Amino acid sequence: MLYLIKIKREVSSKKVSFGMPEIFRDKARRKGEKMKKKLFAAMLALLILSLPLSGCTPDKKDVQKEDKAEKTMEEQVENNQSAIFKQYENIKAFRSEYQKDLETMNALVDPNKAEFVLSDISYTAGVPSSDSRVDATYRRINKETYVLKYYESWDVYNEQVKNDLSALNESVKDQGIEYRIDRAELVPDENRVRAYFEKVT
């Protein structure tokens, strides 16, 4: 009887664990680590694949602009491009050459039908500087549709443009033609204002 009581006490004093055996816990832990690695690899692959769809892809307009800029001005004019692109080494080179470039381009077209004007300039450094390259854009204007006039400032433009429009319409009244003010813009790198009078009839 005493022997049975002793055995009972020994059994009751031992802790019984109903948890997962150690070997199974190790397997579960290793399996979890493998799943984490696979998930990380999948996320990394997805990130890499998404890069060409974001800012890493060159802008289509920029690529087209670069392709056109590789051609000479003469080639671009002869291809009847409405916009002509040229890059200059710096702002000093641009200012000394762009008027001559305008003359060259305009000599290649019928002066009664078209005219090239400087439309826009930008700097490769983002801001004007002595060593920044200059990207210039020249645009072909249809002279059968537009009449251009230049003003010394916006104040002069606002003061005179309506009278100039009236005078222009009076001069072509017998031809049954009428013009309207289409738009006005500041000429790049100048203080002058360029006005566009558009033929409507």
C-alpha cells in the first residue's frame, strides 16, 4: 500500500506537457523561414519588373526630341518638321549663333508660306549658368494663317494690339479676309512680346 502511494506521488509530481514536440517545432520554424524567404524573393522580383513601368523609362517626348536633335537643322527643315531642335554648348554660344540659325532655316522655306521663330529654350543644368548646355526649339509658322507682330513689352502690347488688329483687318477688308488675336508670348531670352494674328475667314 505504501509502495502504491509512493508511485502515485511520483507520477503526480511530474509535469505533463501537451505542447508540440521539439522536433515538430523545429520543422515548423524551418518551414516558416523558407516561406519568408520565398515571399521576400517574390516581392523583390515584382519590384524589379515594375521599374520599367515607372520613372526609369525615358519619356517618349524626350526620346523623340533627342532623335530629332541628332539631325542637322537643314535635315529637319527638309523633312518638313514643325519643330526644329538644336543644342548649344552654353548660353554664350546660343546668343551668338541662334540668329544665324534662324536665317539659315528661313532661307530653306518659301518666305510667303512659312517662317521659323525661336519658341523655347531650356538648360541641361535646370537653371541658367555659364557652362550649362542650351536646348533650343524653333517652330515653323504658317504665314498663310498667321501674321506676326513684335512689341517691346507687355505694356506696349496691351496698349497697341487692338489698334493693330483693326488696322490689319482694314488692310485686307477688300479681300474678304479677317484676323483675330490668337495668342501672345514672350520671346525666349528677350524682353519682346510676339503676337499671333490668326486668319479666320
